Amino acid sequence: MLIVPVATPAAAEASQNSTCEVGLDGLHYSGGAGGVIFKGRATCPGATTMLFFGSLWRCPVRIDGGIPADWLNQGCVLAGDNNSERPMVAGRQETFYVPDIGRPGGTGGPWWNGWGAFRLKDQPPAEAVEIRTAPLEYTT
């Protein structure tokens, strides 16, 4: 999992090193979801609200890097998503599943890409932290 700090506005104003840690687990097959999924994870030092936007893409070829708009232009299709708002409890890790819990994992293949963005509710959209998973070759 890649860990990227997301600064809280209060911490920035106080010049403290108080950040939320966010990251994405790798794409993998989930027997429970019956297909390909990935997870976003976030831990914050204080109470706040985290916004998460995640999308799972099935692609005809391997694509390294880029953003979902690039993947769409290369023939990828959206296979699942999770756009949610979650209250964060100090020190407790929250997990965001993509596709969201209760929805099936991605099926088919042969290539999969995942994208997620984390943003604190009181941050402007431009301050969102965007992360991409490594591509996965997997056919279900």
C-alpha cells in the first residue's frame, strides 16, 4: 500500500505535522465479491470527514499511469466505483472497497486499473490526493 499524507487545514494553519495517511491496496481477486477489487485506506490523527472517490477499470491492454479519462480513451470500461463520505475517528483506519460493499467485483479482463482520490471534506477539490494502482493482468 502506498501511503500519502493529506494535511488537515487546522494542522497547516498551526504549522504542525498532523496529517491523514491514505493509500490503495493492490488490485486482487476477491472470492467474496466474485471478481477483481481494490481497497482504499485512510487513518487520521483527529476527528474529521474523508471523501473518497474510487473507480475500477477493465482494459483491453496494459496501461501504466494516466488517469481514468486516458483509460477511457484507450478502450477501458468502468467496472465499479465507490464515491463516499466517511467520518474519521482519531487513529482508526477506515477501509473503502472498490466496488463498494454489496456490489460484485469486476469480471472479464484481461487488464485492470484502479484509481482513487482522497480529500478532507473541508479541503478544496484541487487539494485531493490522487493515487493509481499498478495494473493487474487477470481474467475471471
